[in-house]
Amino acid sequence: MSTHPSAPHADDATSISPPPSPHLPSDDEIRALHARHAPRQGAFDLVHTHCVVVAAVAGQLLERRPQVLDAGLVHAGCLLHDVGVYRLYDDAGRIDRANYLRHGILGELLLRESGYPEALSRFCSHHTGVGLTRQDVVRHHLPLPVADYLAETAEEELVMYADTFHSKSEPPVFVTTSAARRGLARFGPDKVARFDAFAARFGEPDLPSLAARFGHRIRES
């Protein structure tokens, strides 16, 4: 794949990123990485656009409630967190839904193979839901190595939290706080409590403005 004219550019989607730090990839470098690994145009549009949207959510949250953290690292983490999804597509363009939870560890491996440092590759394997514990993996028979997949830094927490407000459904949608809480409640009150702790720290995004910006509807339930 060489060109992707229909997907928005990350520079148009967030205001949190200063000029790229020497140790962080630029938006164009990350876009090129998506393009190299996307098996087809539709996959690129779905995954890269989602990553751009999550970066916009995180950027808005930081603008509304500034935090002492590395905003550039958050921005790059948002843009990279779902690259492992590309490795779940088969030759017919279908996603392996049964193993979807593996996209995090697949993304971490992809970034490591591409020479990215652990500080960036961890965003792939440590962003699902509000975090998975080894007990979750065992109890629910998840298709993952038994380990903890929890956010350990403020940057990882913000990427994880921002990701809960947008879904790669087809068509993609924004997810309200109440809908996110209801979805997490299926996995136990501890997940809702963790989401609420993130909300208390980072605040809530202005979804109507983001929905207007990207043309995605808001899912209330």
C-alpha cells in the first residue's frame, strides 16, 4: 500500500503534540508504519482513523484538564496502540474475532520488531478496556499469556482511558461515559471503579464536538 487519501492525518486531529521529540516517531512516520502493515485500504482507514480519533480525545482531555505527563508520548501512544489489529486480518480481509484480544500483544511484537522502544510498544499490550489482570486471563480463559496487562504510568492510563470513548465498529462510533460504564460492568465492579478513577483524574471529553469533527455518531447504549 502506498497511498491512503481518505484517512485523516493525525496533525489535523489533535493539538496535544508539540514538535516531535528526538526519541519519538513523527505523525508521518507512524502513518507510514500503519500503511506498511495494513493488509488493505479498508483496514488502514478503520484502524488508523481510530488511532487518530483516540489521539484527539486524549488531546482534548489534556486541554480541558492539564496533567503533569509527557504529552508527546501520549500522542504517539494513541497513534500506535492498535497496530496489532492488522495481524488479525486473513487473506479475505476478515478479522479473527475469536482472538481479537491478542491484538495488543501482537502490536507490541510488531513495534519491537520495528525497533520501537518498550515505552511505546507497551501502549499496544496495556490499553485493553481499563486493564486486564492475570486473574482475568485465567478466570475468563482469555487467549493471552497469563500476565498482568495494566497501565503503569500516567501516559498509559490516559491512552487507555481515551480509547474507551471510541469504537472501531463499522461504522465507527463515539461511546458515552454511561455506555462505557455499562459495558465495563459486565466484567465486574472493579472495572467500573477503575474507569471512574480515570474519569476523576482526566475528566470527560466533549463528545459532540469530536463527533462533529470526525463525522461519527455517538452511541448512548
